[in-house]
Amino acid sequence: MSSSTTRTNRRIVLASRPKGTVTPENFRLEDAPVAPLADGEFLVRNLYLSLDPYMRGRMDDAKSYAKPVAVGEVMGGGTVGEVVESRHPSYAAGDRVLGPLGWQLFAATSGAGVRKLESADVPLTAWLGVVGMPGVTAWHGLNRILEPKAGETLCVSAASGAVGSVVGQLAKAAGCRVVGIAGGEQKCRIVRDEYGFDACIDYKAGRVDEELAAATPDGVHMLFENVGGALMDAVLARMNTFGRVAVCGLIAGYNGEDIALRRVRSILVNRLKIQGFIVGDHPQDWPIALKELGERVVDGSLKYRETIANGLENAPRAFIGLLGGSNVGKQLVKLD
Amino acid sequence: MSSSTTRTNRRIVLASRPKGTVTPENFRLEDAPVAPLADGEFLVRNLYLSLDPYMRGRMDDAKSYAKPVAVGEVMGGGTVGEVVESRHPSYAAGDRVLGPLGWQLFAATSGAGVRKLESADVPLTAWLGVVGMPGVTAWHGLNRILEPKAGETLCVSAASGAVGSVVGQLAKAAGCRVVGIAGGEQKCRIVRDEYGFDACIDYKAGRVDEELAAATPDGVHMLFENVGGALMDAVLARMNTFGRVAVCGLIAGYNGEDIALRRVRSILVNRLKIQGFIVGDHPQDWPIALKELGERVVDGSLKYRETIANGLENAPRAFIGLLGGSNVGKQLVKLD
């Protein structure tokens, strides 16, 4: 116990709620002593922090699918780390864990939401991405909502991202034609060449409708939506009868922008099923999905990329970049 | 055979496609001789014609869920009538039938899509409404998509209409709280007093958001949407987590108006399921639904209203009125 009292935690708290776009001033870096462990707790030194679009919603006070972070509270987030001290019967120093331990170097926990990482074959950072929440999100939306059939065409927006890249690769493995939408030719090249999508449309090039029509000669059977707004409208116009839409994210509107849908008629004309979902609602899927994702990462059939910022102090900038689309693949912060 | 050659048919054809709002000039009344029956055909004298919002879509050339009517072709539509002559083994003069026999006094048919009306307990006109396509539409959307549970709250727009009034009454029978939206205090009074809804909001009174909040203290679990646009947005803002939305019609946009949805975020935040549907896709439900609806009409537990125009020549005006909401309940035309 004496050792923990000498440790200093470093953490990032929500300093103020954003008015529209997130700025560095919405965050504050703090040092604070690590309190002694209570019985039944263990202390984790976080090694990597995951940055995810859902965190934007938690910075607002409005109703969203995640509870708001209070002003002055540590920003929430998934981490992988190592147990450095334990008064918990199931955890010992040296154990590697995945948990919701926030934007900070140290976290004391009773183990709620924490998993011990048993497989050494899966790289540590992958537990925050392709074999973690984003990967399970992709798996659930694809398999439980879109239910792909070989020969069908799937579109996915934010195709180079942590979720979109997995959606597309799993759909390819299921025998689908897969068309991604991403911002910039660099991302599109990765989506096609590394992830093996059949096509990728650079929405920044400004010819989305024409390119989408050319890339989906048989129309679109499934849409995995991460963005919303005009890009979603563009795909709605290409949907086939009895098409399915999984709404995973609406990042286009996370800063308060208008994300109105205009091609609403397609819902009726094409008898679409549109389903919003949050992966946390479906705990029963996690073990099934993580097993498949882990195996595919280990055998090399599931590719992924990471963008890693260095140092907790750079987390706000990396997060703002993520919201603007400057990352490629999973955005992480290495906590040195 | 000789008798049919002496008969004159009177019919309404599509004279031109509407530019936005439908006008009387889009229709033309014609007289034409009734051709002799071929072997395997029978001739029906239509007694009542059903007018339905879906017909608006068929007047356009754009892709919709129903094939466009060609310019110069008889307007399609459901009718009830009586067989006056037959060269078909299963039909005889005097049989009463329901069929897709169009805006005309006489129709020769081989029987495709035609049903003989066996039950004399159900009033003839009800086969076009509450115990017909609109009733089955209500039944399917409610039972197959919304899946009501006792104690839940359902909202339905166009609540006094042929579909909406049945949706609400069936949901009440399932133990739900039912809130309608309709245009005008007269319609709202009927919805509350005759159909037994818990509340009805007059959207023309202009306080939809406030009244909806007051009428749905536990939020909205299910939305049966017939209108779209701003009214749909108003309900989306009240949806509960895991809410369900059946999209049956988007009449607000049938004349080409903008029916953009603005509260798209609700799909994700509340993990909504939104399902567009067309009752013609689900033939397996018709016998089940028609049996329940017929029994409820006969035992008096399912109420309905009809607005009946007199004479084929008045069908265009009645149809234009229907699109503008001037009817109460099922809009029919008596074909004298």
C-alpha cells in the first residue's frame, strides 16, 4: 500500500462543454496523488487509451446513448494496461487488462467492466480496436442487423476507420461486393489495396452520386452508416427493395451540424429496414465476435491500421483530429 | 354474350401526369363499348371504388412501390362489384367480388387478384376499407413490425383515416396507450370519442410538440407513420429507447414537397428500428388479418367511418380531397 501513496496520477478532465466544434480548451490536464487502494480493488497503469467518436456525445449535456461526463470529471474511455498493485483476489501485479479506465495514467478499479487479456497472440493495442469495441461493433451491425448474403452489395461510410474497415473485410469474407466511402485518395487507396474492398469513393472529390452509381451496378442491399447527412442520402438513393441499413454513427452531426435526411421516400418505396444500434446493448455477442476477430487477426485475414499519438497530453489534439477525419484506422494514445 | 356487346363502359383514364398538386385536368372521363368476354373471363359491374393515397404515386413516372399508370390508361384501384356475366367456371352472375378493377363501371377479368365475398355479415363497402387493404395494412404494420406490448404508448398519424383508425383501435385492444395525430378538431373528436384513442392532437392547431409531450408522459414506444415530414420529426423527438417505427405512408411528400427528416439522431440515440412496408408484399397475412378484422366489425368492437362520393365522374374531386385530408375515414365512390 505504501507504494501507491507515492504515485502521482496524471489525467485529463472535461474543463467545459463544447459549443459546436471541440477545442483544446474543453480539456484540462491535471496531476493528482493516487489514493490508497481499498480492499477488493486493484491499480492499473494504463498503457494505451482508445479514442472513439462516441466520446463527443458524452461531452454534451443532451440526451445521448452514453451518459454525459460531468464538467471536472475524468474523460471516460477504453484502455489497456497492466496491474501494478492488487487487493483483489482475481488480479495480480503483471496481469494485462482491458477496461473502461479513462483518460489517465493510473486507475483504481474493483474490476467492473474489466477483462483480463489471456491471449498473447493478439497484439496489445488490437484489444482497443479490431479485437475490441470497434471490431465487435462492426461484427454486430453486419451479422445481426444487415445479415449479408453472398452476392449482395454493401456500402459502408468512414470505410477506413476502425469500424468501417472491419465491416468491409467481414462482408468480403461473406461473399459480398463491398463499396467504401472515405475522405481522401490516401484513405481510399488503403481501403481498396489493404482491406480489399471492391471500390472506394473519395467523398472529398465531390462526385459521390456518379461514382456510387458506377460502383454499385446492382444497387445497394446493405448500408452500414457511420456518418449520416448527405453521404447517407447518396446511398439511400441507391438502395434496393428490402434493403437494410445499420446506423452505427452519425459523425457528420456530432458538432451540432444539420444532418437532415432528404431521401426519406426511399424508406417506403424500397421497404427499407433502418436500425440504430449500440454495441454495449448486446453483451451476448462479444465473446462470439471477439473469438472470430481474434482468430482473423492472428491468421492475417483481417487487416487493420492504427494511428498512435504519443503522451496523454496529446490526447485532446488527437481526439479533435479523429472527429475531423485526420486519423487512418484506429486512433490510440500511447500513455508513456 | 350478346348482352355485353350492347353495354357501354364508363371509365376514368390518366389524361396527364401531375406537376406537383393533382388537378381535375389530370383525369379524363371516357365512354367505350364493353368488348365481348373471352373464354375464362367474367364481367363485373363495379359498385364501389376505393380511393387511396398510394394512387398518387402511380400517377408519377418515378420509381415508386407501385408501377405507374400509363397516360391514357384506366386509373387502377380496388373495387367491389357484382358479376353480371360469366364465361369462367368459378364465377356466376350475382356473385359479389372484391378486385383491382379500376376507376370504371365495368371490367372484364380472368379473376387475377379477385376474391369472391362469402360473408354477408360484413357490409359491402367494408371490404374496401376496414376489412380490406387499409385494414390489413394497419394489422400488418402493428402486429408484424411494431409488435405492441400492453402498457406501451403508440402514436399514429392520419389517425382518423382508413388505416390510422384501425391501427389505434387494435392497439387499444392490445392494452396500449394510443395517441393520434389528425388535422382539425372534428377529426380529433371522432378519433377520441368513436375510436376510443386516449388522446388526439390537432396538428392544424399548431402546438404539436407541447401537446405531444403532454399526451405521452412515458414517451413513445411505437410510431405508425402515415404522413412524414415535420409531424414525423415531432414524434421522433419523443421516442423511447428501442422504439419501433412502421413507415406506411409519407403523404406529406406525395406532391413533391420536401419531407426531410431532421431528428435523425434519434435513430442512433434511441436505437430505433424503422421499417417501411407495403401490405401487398405480405399475402400470407391477409387471411389472418381479414378474419380478425371481419369478426371485430361484426361484433361491433371495431368502428369505422366512410366518406362516399356519388358517381364515377366525382372520383377525381374526391381523390384530390383525400390527398388534402378533407375526407373522414375511408374514401369511397359509389358507382351508380
